[in-house]
Amino acid sequence: MKRHVRIFWSALVVAMLLCGAVAARAAEEGGSPAEQPVGTVFKWIHFAILAGVAYWLFAKVLPPKFRRNADDISEAIAKATAAKTEAERQLQEAAAKIASLEQEVTAFRATAQKEAEAEVERLRVATRNDTEKIRLAAQGEIEAAERAARVELKALAAKLAVDRAESLVGKEMTPAVQEALINNFVQSLQGRPN
């Protein structure tokens, strides 16, 4: 490709020099170079050069550039289409995840509600059981305290009765009464078989 460009530029320089030389000669002879037969030939040569340059430009140089640009644009369109497809796929996945996430949240809430209700019921049952145990334990302690108080009350009553009896007996017990009691006791022993 570079070789064609060099040849083109070399031919263009030669043609310009040739046109310049013809114009200089025509100026020496006088008159317009375009009116002379050599000027007409140079007009056609000039036209041929411009037509060749235009052909070369439109046939050789521009189509590959246009093709490259078209390929770049096609590639960019293909990449954009692929990116759009991927983005749409990701959007659909995200929408599906969001939809399933809402369902999961609803399911988690329902499960949490059921578990909370079960926990509340379990705590109620445990509280009832603990309350019953405490009531039974308190009732047992009350009964035990009541029994202990009765025993203590009986012991106190017995002690008071013994003290009172002792004081009464002590007042009424004279040496003669004591001797009569001992004699009665001894006699009752004699009448018994061993």
C-alpha cells in the first residue's frame, strides 16, 4: 500500500512540474496557455490526473476506511446487543430474586410468628407449672409450720400443765400424803405376780 502511495505522489509532483514548465513557456511566447494546442493537451492531462486522483481516492483509499468504520460500528452494535441481552438477563434474575425474596420474607415472618406463639404458649405452661409447684411447696411449708406450731403448742400446754400440776401437787403434797401414796404403791406391787 505504501508503494502505491509513493508512486502516486511521485506522479503528482512530476505532473505539477510539467504543468509549471508548460505555463512558463507559454508565458514567454505570449498569450494564454489554455488557448494553445499544447494547453488543451495539458487540460486533458490535468483532468486525467484529477480523475485518477479522485478514482484512487474513492476506489482505493476510502472504501477500506469505510469498511473499517462499518466493521467497527457493526462490532460496537454486536457488543451493545450482547451487553443489552446480558443486562436484560441480569434484570430478570434480579426481579426473580426480589419476587422470591418477598416470598421468603413472608415465609420467615409466618415462621417467626408461629415460633413466637409457640414460645409464648410454652412459657405460659411453664409458668403455670412453676406456679403450681410454688403453691404446693408453700402449702407444704404452711402445713409443716402448722404441725410444728401444734407440736410446740402441745409441748407448751403440756409444760404449763405439768408446771401447774406440780405447783398444785407441791401445795397439796404434805409428808403424810406422800407416805400414804408410797404405801398404796407398795401394796399394789405386792398383789402382783412377778
